Amino acid sequence: MASGSLSVLVVVVFIAGGIAVATPPTQQAANLSRSGSSTHITHPAGRHVKGMKTDTNVLAGVIDFHAHTGPDVEPRLVNDLQLVRLAKQAGMRAIVLKSHFMPTADRAELAMEEVGGIEVFGGIVLNRSIGGLNAEAITRMLQLDGHRGKIVWLPTVDAEHIVGNAPGHRPFISVVKDGKPVAELDEIFKIIAKNNLVLETGHSGPEESLILIPAAKAAGVTKILVTHAMALGATVDQLKQMAAMGAIIECCWLGYLTKPDAKTGAGPVEIAAKLDECAQAIHVVGAQHFLISSDMGLKNYPLHTDAMKAFMAALKARGISNAEIDLMTRKNPAKLLGLVP
Ligand SMILES: [Zn+2]
């Protein structure tokens, strides 16, 4: 992984440079004009980005729907500003910032104002740190300046599906009881529907998601993303059911990498067999029902931008077409975020 660590070094130098030479406010205004809460932005795919290497063209217009950044409760590879600058430089269209513990709508606004020329979104994960299934937390997020909060994730690290069956388990949050969504979700689904937000299933199990999706739809929710469904155990048959109900299925690059080896210093490597399964699922269920994202941000893993490139290349090598990649990295995520696909 010598070349990997070299590229990280180069990137760090680039990032440091980016911090030193901040874009002047007047140029930011030129990059981005706003009217009310809506934002008009030049599509990065149609624009030459100065200093862009030809090999980064594959990311033009691409959206990463699952980006972990610092500041966080664990060390992160890059912070919000570093990632957004990097993504803009690569010609990407948008980034969705995700924290398991704190809202990211405010940070998204700050990063977007500061960098300019790229869409940045955030949201809130309904884990214990914000009070669990807490409708008030979503309502307040929606009032934040800039209105960049577009995603509500059901519990992730505190989900019953993750914590509940572990020996000596810690407190967890249930989203389904006796085959029905818990009562607290009634109001939450209503807020999501009323504000046209994206409901993500978080770390709910596939059986739970198959109960949550129709209930959310009945409450008026139209945008549903099943968070890295296959990594949580969804079978192809379950993916087909989710897709038939209109949900989009997420696949994250993190799920297709081995863990880095702390002893040898070896970096993560692609798991070919799992990628074969992913490509097969996309082929069988249909790319129109999927989006792919990075879930990067951990130390000793690739940068988000490199992860997106690697994911696209790995799927292409398995027979997924450019048109299908376009659906999963540009059109489907754009639709969910309310951008013109
Ligand atoms: Zn994640």
C-alpha cells in the first residue's frame, strides 16, 4: 500500500494549501447565487475545473450520499471543509455529511458557504445522543440557517438490530415492535413527509425495513433510502420487495473492503466475492433502484473521492454500464436531494 500512503500525503499537502488560500467571498458569491432557501448552482459536469486531472473526470457530477467527516467523536480522515474542497476540485456535484451522533445540517451550510460551487447537505441520525426517536430534534434542524438538512436516518449504532442481540448489550432503540413501527415514528414520518425529506432506514434490519417502508409511504413519505441494505443482511428477494415499494437501495464502498491490518500496516483491499454479489443484485433488481456511496471517513481507509472512483470502476469491471453508473451516482441521488437529475 506504499502508493496509497503516498497519495494520502499528496492530498494532505493539497488540503493544507486549500486552507491557506481561501476563496474570496466575492468569488464565492459568483460561484453560487441563492434566492431564499433554494440554491442555483452550475452543474459541475458542464464546467472546466481549474487544475483538475483528467482521471478525476469520472467524478464529474457525482454525489456521495454517505460521507463521514470531522469533527466527530472518533478520529476522521478529513474534516467537513477538507472533504468539500476535495469534492469540488474533483468536479463532484454534492456531498451528504453524516454523523452518527450530531446533526450535520448546520455544518453542511457552513461548508457550502465557505467553499462555494458545490452542494452540501446534512441531516440527523436518530441515535441516543440526540434523544433517539426525537421529533423535536428534526423540527429544530429544519429551522437551521441555510436549510441544508434533508435526511433523517433511523437509529444506526444504537439500533436494536445492531445492539439488541449482542451479549451484555447496552441500551438500544427499537423501531419496530410486534410487527409494527413504534408509536414515536408516527410524528416523525409526518414531519419527513411534510418537509419532503429523505427517510433512511439506518441500521434497521431488512425485516424491519420491509415493515417501515410501507408505513412511511402510508404517512406520505415519498423518498426512502435503505441504508447499505446488503451489508445489513438483505437478500436479493428482500431487495426486490424494497424496490417494488419504491425505495432506493444504498450500497456503500466500506462494505466491500477488508479492515486495515494494524500490525502489518496493510491497507484495506477490495472483497471481490462481495462485489460480485453487489453487481449481480444491481443486475437482477435494476440500477434504477440503487445508489452507491462511499461511507468513508475512517482513518486508514481511502478518501471519499477515491472510494467513489474505485466503486464505479469495480462495478464497471463486473459489467455494470456507464448509464447504470450514471443512475446510481448522479440521477438517483440528485432526485432524492431535490436537485434536477
Ligand atoms: Zn455511515
